[in-house]
Amino acid sequence: MTEPIYVAIPITPKVDLTGLPDKFLGQFSKRWQQRMKIWLTMKGLFSVIQVIRPQPTNTDPKTAEIAQWTERDQIGRGAILSALSNKLFNVYCSGSYIAKSLWDELDRKYNIEEQGLEKYSVSKFMRYQMVEDRFVAQQTHEIINLEHPLADAEMKLPEKFLIMSIVEKFPKSWKNFGMKLKHQKGRLSPDDLMIDISIEEEHRNQMHKMPVEHQPRANLGETKSE
């Protein structure tokens, strides 16, 4: 008896999913949404997160229109789910979601949460004030790190504004040095600022010849500005 021959028939997907944004983990949703919108636009699927299912009427069943919408919605919904982490996929893979309702639910939940974190990040940056008994270079590094969440939330500070904000946060004994930086000609980058501060700090230590036990502490723990 002749053995049956099995032939694999390749199935070509209607949409190539290559180029999807990195998996959404529940953080930085605005950035993920922007990248997802770009991907959907490139694939001609952006309308799936804007248009709800056409509703038939007694005079116009809209059969062809509904069939076309259903096909596009399934592709769009599958693409959005494919761009979620395994944990979020398990939460949102329910068939009750169409592409638009899935998108709206992700936007509602994670953008609201991010708005709270953004407000906290802004408040933390604004309230930070340097203190005298810690290295200024260490505190400057902490302020620069506080700016990173703002950049992720699409609130990146202009470089000059960031540097002037740091200078304004100098402790009282550094005010004259801050004025010198303000009147310094040429562009000052964060890296340049860190170098200038480190040089000034070393110069002050040498001038004062402070004993080790009385030198400013490089405390790596929580800032006193909290």
C-alpha cells in the first residue's frame, strides 16, 4: 500500500507583523502608543482604532462593508495583542474586545496611571534642593537622573533649562560658582557641568585641607530633598 504523501501548504499572513514595537509591559504607554500608531499607519490599519462596527439598517444591510470591517478588525486586534507582553495578553485576549475597544481600554488604564507618575516626577524634580553636607557632584547626578522619567513622558527639558535648574539648586556656599557658570560664554552640556563641578569640588577640598572625617559624605541613599 502506498504511503500517503503529506504536502505542507504555506499560509501567507494577510499582514506582515515584522516591525511591531517592542512588547508593551505596562510602562511608558505614550511612547508605545506612538510607535504602534506608526506601525498601524504603515500597514494601512490605523482606522481599526478609530472606527466602530458599521450598523446595518432595514434599507441597507451593509453586508460587504461589515465583512470588510470585520476582517480588518481581526487583523488589527491580533496585531495589538501581539505587541503586548504575555501577562497583558492573558488579560486582554478575551474575544469581547474589538480592536478599538481594546485600544481604548489600554489607553484608559495605563495613561491614567502614567499621568499620576508624571505628576510625581515633576514634583520631585521641582522640589529637589541641594544641601551643604553632601557632594554637589553626587547631587547633580541625582537631579539629572530625575529628568529621565520626564523625558520618557514626553516632557524632556531643554538642555539649557536643565543646566540652569541645577545651578539654581546649588547650596548657598556654591552660589558664587553658580553665578560664574551663568555668565560663562559658550554652550554648557550636562557632561561639561559635571566636569566643572568635580573640578571645583576637588579645588575646594584642596583649599580647605579638610580631614577625612569632616569631608562631605557621598551618601548614595535617599536624598534629603525628599
